[in-house]
Amino acid sequence: MTYEEASRRQAEALRDKKGVRILALETSCDETAAAVIEDGRKILSNIVFSQIDLHELYGGVVPEIASRAHMEACDRVVDEALRAAGMELADVDALAVTKGPGLVGALLTGVNCMKGLAFAAGKPLIGVNHIEGHVSANYLTNPDLEPPFLCLVVSGGHSHLVEVRDYGVYRLLGQTADDAAGEAFDKAARALGLPYPGGPRIDALAEEGDPEAFRLPEPKTAGRYDYSFSGLKTAFINTVHGIEQRGEPLPRADLAASFRRAVCRELTDKARILIRERPETAAGGMALAGGVSANRELRRMAQSMCDELGVRLYMPEIKLCTDNGAMIGSAAYYQLRRGETAGLNMNAEPALRLVMSEQ
Ligand code: KG4
Ligand code: ZN
């Protein structure tokens, strides 16, 4: 029997099993992260090794450095995740890995690592979409959350408003016309001289500032539920340069707070329009997902918007907002239930998108 046949049979047998344990690895960008997850909802271990120190010097992620660092770290991080869960490889039911989107070299290190382990252990392997992983972080923090619900996915590379119709079934309702929200935060942070990654740093600095100190232009988009951040970013950078050229000291906290407010207003305003016009999309609640969902202002503004509209808000706990292996293990569980196992020919897919349903 080939590995693929054996894996399909095992996946079949696991469909009705209680206590399915998945060992998951995430290496799509600058975090080498592994976790063991039970039944898609319970975290048995969650180890995140961040490479931020390695990239900080360059002001962003250097792909080749990231790949090499994943190569060095992934065996150790996987071992640590198993040890922290009190398990050995033989005790897990299946393995999972992020297959995309992300940096191709970084993805390949993880995909190859897990292919080798899955083959050696004779266990099924699941290739996971990183964005679906971010959405699934909500299942770990909110055990009663089930689709359908509305989800605002805001990360370094994506800003999507999607309806999660079922596990693995999405409908795109809005998206960014230009930059992703996280990217806009990172660029604005750079203009203020803050190191990479700028999002969390702007967020911390903004807590001390006045969000109404600077007025930034309201973004214009063609689609009613779409986002735009590049105009905000340019206006912000011009404001900073203007102050610098006049030789005045930068009111950094006020600038950070004003920018953060403008980005979060854009995100929540578009979600508000959508929920008002099509309340059925949020009847099951609204969730936040992705690195930017760690943003304190976004969490507060989304909460008050949802309170105002009578919609229940779900958010991943802060440490599950940014990249981690636990969210990959959660998404993988529902794929395994659908029999979606990968063969040994699985490849990295750097431009992978969420599969959207027709209507
Ligand atoms: O989801 P993520 O960890 O990686 C991607 O899949 O892209 O998101 C990383 C992004 C970065 O742009 C980072 O600056 C931003 O999320 N981010 C934040 C915060 N924490 C992370 N942006 C604003 N406020 C935060 N607290
Ligand atoms: Zn991510």
C-alpha cells in the first residue's frame, strides 16, 4: 500500500474518533511555531519561536534569512511542542503544516520537515491555508463558536471581510484595494522611526497619545465594503515629513494614536455598513482574525460597533492573533474530518488564496 492510500484509510478511521491529536507546524513568515491540538479546539501545547531579532536590523523580513532560521529551528520547535504536550510522535493521530500563502522558501522548510515526519511515522498529513488558520484561532479561544459567522481577517498581507459559511467554506464580501492593514501599520511605524514589526509598537505608543490630534483623509473605495489604506499612509508620511522639515519635535504618541484611530475606523466603518445592509451575514456573530486583531483600539472599536448593532463579537486571545502553530492545528482538524489529506507531492503555494464559494 502506498503512503497516500494508507493515509486516506487512517483519515477515514479518524472521522469518528474522539480526542484526535494533531501536531501542526507553521513556517510561512518569521515565526517557527509548532503545537499539538486536540479535536480542533483544545491546545495541548503551543511553542512559538520568533525570528524578529534576526530581521529587525533590516527593517523587515529577509526571505533567505527566514528560510535558514526555520531550517535550524523546526526540528527543535516540533520536539518542544511534543514534549510540552507530554507526547511522542507515535502518540499523535495526524500531522499538519502551513502550505501557503507566505514566503516560498520559508514554507518549503516546513512542508519538507512535516512530509519527512509524516512518512517516517506513517501518519496522515494535512496542508493548511495560513489565512484559514488565522480564522480558526477563534475556535481555540471560543469553544462555542461555529459557522456561519462574519470574519474580519487583518494581517500583514491580508485585509478581508469574509462570511464563514461552514468549516472551509468562505464568501468574500470585502477586501483591501491596496495595502493590507498590517502593512500600513508597519510603514507608518517606520516613518516614526520605530523598529520592525511596527504594528505592535504603534499600538503601544498610541495608548499615550490623542487620537484626534491629526485629521487624516477619509479613504475612498469603489466597493462599499472594501478597504483602502494607501491614501491614509501617504497622508501620514507627508504629515511626519512636514513636521520634520519645520524642525519641530515629532509628537509621536499623538501621531501614532491618530493613525491607529484612522485605520481602525476604516476597518469598523466598512464592517458596520455591511452589517447594517446585510444583517444576515453577521447573524452568527462577527470574529476578528490575523495579527492586526491584537490591536487594542481595533478590539475596543469592534466591541462598541458590535454592541451598537447587537452582534456578538469573537476575538482570539492576543497570543493567538499573530502567527502560531495552534491555529494551523485547529484548521487541520476540520480538513481531516472532510478527508482532505495531502500526498507526498504536496508543494508550497506562496500565493494560495481562501477558496470562496460562488454565492
Ligand atoms: O498575522 P500576522 O502575524 O502575519 C501575517 O500573516 O501577515 O500579522 C503580522 C502583522 C504585522 O504587519 C504586524 O505589524 C501586525 O500584524 N500587528 C499589529 C499588532 N500586532 C501585530 N498591528 C497593529 N497592532 C498590533 N497590536
Ligand atoms: Zn499570519
